[in-house]
Amino acid sequence: MKSLKSGNKQFAVTGNERITALAGAVLLVLILVELVSAAILRTLLSIHVFVGVLLAGPLIVKLGSTGWRFLRYYTGSPAFVRRGPPHLALRVMAPLLIATTLVVIGSGIGLVVTGPGPAGLLLPLHGFSVLVWLPLIAIHTFAHILRVPRLIMDDWSKSSGKSNVSGRGSRFGVNLGALLAGVVAAILLFPGAAPWTVWSQTNEAIPAPMIVGLPVAILVLLFTRPWKLERNRE
């Protein structure tokens, strides 16, 4: 009985990692669409707005699963303690990454709601937060880029055994539900993209944060080489 309980707790850790990986993969695809649409803003602004609102759903799943891991680890759950925390550098960076992500998404949604006229400080806030966020999300992405595909494939591999894949339907359902909720929110707010489409025709084609932020993110990646962080822990 004791070993059964221990096994269930370990599966909880594995399930947490896998739902986080799936949410992260969904977010990565959406973020790449956001970056491409930001680079061609005059043409793809409506897509930029739609996807920007949509990704709030998967983001909630990602924050929830990582927050649960944080809570269980620091409250002394044996299985989570045995698995260990992320690399120290990633833990130090996490609060700033979470804060800037929330500001980027929140200010972006705020801009859709308010429109280009009374935007006030929201537009510069959105731009500045993107500038800070780009290097942070680049480090975070490349630190986990090798593990995420493996976690997702393990979850759906028949050879991994029934106990290993237990709960994968729920994990998929949670991520799908969050994505659909994001779609609904994006549809409801999509009319707010029209004024910004008009605005974009008389303003810069590529936002300054993209021009500055992407080269900075590349330099940061070359300097920190984050893809080695999680690999060195395993």
C-alpha cells in the first residue's frame, strides 16, 4: 500500500511535467505566430490581436501547473522534492518572466479594449514590456526545448505503459479547453482590432521593441546558452 501511494505521488509529478510541457508547446506556437505578425504588423495586425488574446488561455494552464509544482516543492511534498526544482538560474529569472508576461498580455488586451485613441501609457508599457520579455522568454524556451518534445511523446507513447500515461486524456482536455476559452475571448474582442488596423497604416511597420528586442534576445542566448541548463540537471 505504501509503495502504491508513493507511485501515485510520482505519477503526479510526471503528470504535472507533461501538462506543463503540452501547455508550453501550445504557447510556443502561438508566440511564434505573434512574433511573425508583429514583424509584418500592417498586414497581419488582426492576426496579432486575435492570437494575443487567444494565448491567455494556455498561459493560465502553464502558470497553474508551474505554480502547483512550486507550491508542492516548497511545502515539502516528497515526490516533488525528490524531483528537485528547476535550475537556479531559471528560478531566479522566473518572477521577472511571469511579471513581464502578464504585463505584455494584459497591456495588449487593454489596448484592444481601449483602442488607439485613449491608449495613454498602455502603448509604451506594452512596447517596453515586450523589449524586456523577449530575452527572458528566449532563455526560458531554449532551456526546456530539448525536454518538451520528449515529455509530450512519452505521454502519448503506447510503449510507456498504462500507469505512465494515466491522466493524459485529462491533460489534453484541460489544454484544449483553455485553448477554446482563449478562442472565445479572442472572438469577443476581435472587433477591437479594426481601429488598430487603421492606426497601423500611418505608423511604424515594425514596432521598435521587435527591432531592438530580437537582436538582444539572440545575444543573450549566445551568452547564456540556456539549452545546457536543464540538460545538465538530468
